[in-house]
Amino acid sequence: MASHVLSFKNKEEFFQKIKEKDRDLLVKMVKTILYAIKHKKQTVSIFEVIFTDVKYSADLKELIFTKDKADYIPTLKAVMDDMIRFEEYEFCAEIKEALEKKKRINSKEKLPISN
């Protein structure tokens, strides 16, 4: 089950909100990704999107919007400026902490093995 259930008229409306960097969507995404990092989840379902304007049985009725662990850090990097613009400074601090932790882990992995 996804962390957030959203309802939109159609998939175009949902993807337009993402393209516009809708504050509510981005904040929910950041919250969910930070939770997934903290709890060491390999994948996380962020949104379950239900489309209300379904005319044909072949139309998409719902969409599960997920992120894999490999996408967590790149996604957080991509939305950092938006969180600053939204004045979501607490999230900025949590994102910065997650990025620094990832950087420390990567640098430890590159250290030579000493005898």
C-alpha cells in the first residue's frame, strides 16, 4: 500500500502537478523517501493515484508511484532547491543529513584495505 492516496481527473493532471513541482506532492514524496531511508526500505510506494475520469475500460484507473532505493538520494538532490523555495527548512536539514550520510558511506567504501 502506498503512503499517500491521491485522486486526479486523469493521468495528465497528475503528471502536470509533478511537472509543476506541486508543493504538496513534493513534500509528501520527501517525507516518504526520508522514512524509507531511515527504515532501510529497498523500495517505497509513495503515491497511489486514482483517476476519476475513466471513460473506457482500457483507460488507466490507478497508478502506484514508487521509488527504488537507488533513486532515493538522486530524488532528494533534485528537490532540495524546491524545499528551500517552499521554506521547508526542516526537510532541507533532513535531506542534507541523508546526503552527507551517503557521502560518508561512499568514501568509506573507497578506502584501501590495510593489513
